[in-house]
Amino acid sequence: MRVIGPSLLFLLSSQLLFAIEAKVAYASFQQDDKAYIELYAHIKGQSLQYEMVSDSLYRASVAVTVIIRQSDQIIIADKFNLLSPVATRVPDLVDLKRYVLPNGAYSLEVQFLDNNDPENTTQSLSGFVIDYNDDAVMLSDLELLVSVAPAKDPNHPFTKQRYQLEPLVDATYPGYTDKLLFYAELYAPERSDIFQLKYFLRKARTYTDQELKIAYQKRKAKSLRPLLLALDIGDVPTGEYELVLEVRDSNNILQATKSTIIRREFEMAIPIEDIHFDDTLSAEDLRYSLRALSPIIANNQADTLNRVLKQKDLAQKRQFLVDFWRTRSPRYPDYNYMKYMEVVQAVDKLFKSGFRFGFETDRGYCYLRYGQPDDIINVKDEPSAPPYEIWSYYQFPVTKQNNVKFLFYNPNLAAGDYVLLHSDAIGERNNPNWEADLYRRNAPGGVAEFGRRARELMSDF
């Protein structure tokens, strides 16, 4: 536990446990004037015994006990079982629980017991403080993330503020990860300011304020403002770092700050002779994989890719694909190829239109080139405009911009046929007349003002 300032607490921490390989982390938030703590658990599947459910199918089960005390009084006692999916290999288990608590100092005890091996147990002991002030500008703790996606199930345990957030419990970023994602909440009741956010890395435990990987954003004040933020850490070497988020008002006065510790770890580079991701690709798979490179390939390689696609020589196509991924990810070409193709296939399903693959549409192209947007607003019921979507990227490292937006619309009303109308991203289509084009069907010779929302949505942050 580490206190930052008189009322700001560093809460998000993780601790390696022994026996059962489990890690825990926790973070506090506010909602509806009530504070709550989120408890995250990650259990290594290989450290558990398992029961055979049927031939070649197994399942693990862990009993978890959570005890939260204030002084010597038990405030919360919770016990539940975590069951793995039935599978040929027991996967890691990840869980999240929320507990409403008033301001105060608490101790936390988490016990794990393998139901298939009762002697295999472990526990975590730690403490935390909750101290929120409803009349001040406050930040929640920083929740480190493995992934983020628009929430499809509001009852999913990882769902929060329209997002599905998978927590990164051990706070460790391996070498193949080039982005640090985290979530926080800004609480600013009865304020109309536009706040300046600054978030950055600095070396941990070195007694220096030297800042690395700095990013800035602006946000309008709200009683609860979700913040989904990212830093590019592709060139951050192995070491321990402090992730810091600061909030300043329009007069540059510091209003709130939070931080947490992360670790960066690079493994030894994989030998070239051990790279085999291309070995099993059929001619059709090879062509699909090459076409899927178009959103992420450098402009000076695009013509070469097109020439390779037109050739019949499979060996040359295979070599181009291998060289691309070896150059892009020399340590983990197999892993990053497979992870990218997983996203490509998901994008293909989401945005497929007519005879085009999903990654060949404007939305699919932008998704793969720039990553998942931080926010998507889908408007289908505005009578004066065809269906349109506004994608927002709070941080846009490709051009070093912040609060970048893309406006896609469906002028032909064909299923899924959205095209890019306008963006303020440098290098993308910038259309000064986007409003007139979007509302063109409104009336000949002009754009009616009534019911028009796009201008407000494009300017909101």
C-alpha cells in the first residue's frame, strides 16, 4: 500500500502467490455516490489438479474465500467456486468480484483451495484504504488491461461503463506486447471545466521524475467520466516502471493524480529455424493472409504486395509473408501473426460487405490499421441522414494526435456498406463539406438544422 497525497491512494497492486500459482490485484471506483473495490484473480491452470469429465476432457475447480476486515471486525466474508471450462487442456482462470465499501482502512485476505487437491492451498494478505470526497475532483485507481471491447452483455463480470475490460492481474508486459492499456474514472461533480490529462511512464524506485512515453488528452468535466487510455511501449526495455495519470484544470493546477507499478519483460529472441507459422498454410490461406496485410503494410511496400499477390509462385508468396512478420516482430513472429489473424477473422465477420472481405471495407481497414476505437457511436434513426457511425480514438500514436474521430456513413443503405466520409486524422480523408454530404438528402440546395446531431457528436470529447 502506498498513499499519494492526503486523500489519494495507490491501490492497484499485485502479489505473486505460491503453491497454487495465483495472483491478485485490486482497484477502487465510485458509482452513484458509493465506493466499491474490484478484486481481480488470475490462477494458472497448470498449477491445478483436474477431474476427467469424459474422454480427453477435463475440468478444474478452485474454492476462493475473500475476507475484508476493518480493525478486527469482519466486514465482508465471501466464498465461491471458480470452475474452468470443460476442455482438453485446463486454461488459466480469471475472475472479478465487486464489493461496496465506505471510506476507511481495510485488510484483505484471499484464500485459494484446489477442490481436487485440498492440500494445494495458498493465500494473499494485504491492506488498502478507500478515501473519496464527493466535493473534490477525484480519480479512481488505474485498472491495467489485457484487452478491451464494446460490451455485448451488460451482466458480464468484466463489463463496466459500456466496455468489456479484461484485467491484467500481474502488471507484467512481455516483449511481444507493444501497447499498455488502462482504465480509470474521473469524478468531477458540479464542474464545467475542460481538464487536461497527462499520463506517462517513469522509472520506478529510482527517485527521479524523468518522464518517459508521455501522452496528453482533454476531457470535459462530468460527475463520472470513463477514461480508456493507452501508451505505446514498443521500445520500452525490460525494467520496472511507474504509470502515472495526472489531471489539471484550465489554469494548469493539479487536481488529482494516481499511479501504479508495471513491469516490462523481454525474453530471448526466438531462433529463425523455429519459426513455422507459414508451414501449414494452403494456397487459399496464404492469399487471404497476404491480402489481410494491406491495412498495416508500409506505403512503400504496397506495390510489392500487389505484385506478389498477382504471381502464381506460392514459394514467393510464402517468403514475402514470412519476411514481413520477421521484420515486424523478430522475437515473436509466430505469435503476432496468429494474434493478428484472429483479429482479421473477427473484423471479417463484423464488417463483411458484399463480395469484399471485412478488412477490405473502410471500417475494417481502419480497425486493423489503427486498432479498436475507444468509443463507437452508431446512429441509425436520424431522419435527416443515412445511418452513420463515429469512431473516437482518444490517443492516436500513428500521427501523435489526440481525440481523433472517423465518420463513416451508409449513403446507399446497403447492408454493412459504410464508407469513410471524414476524419481529422492526418493522412486520412478530410472532407470540409462532410455535413453537407451527410445531410444531402435533407432538402435540395441546403442542409436543414433540425434534428442534426453529427456536429455535436463529432465535437464532443
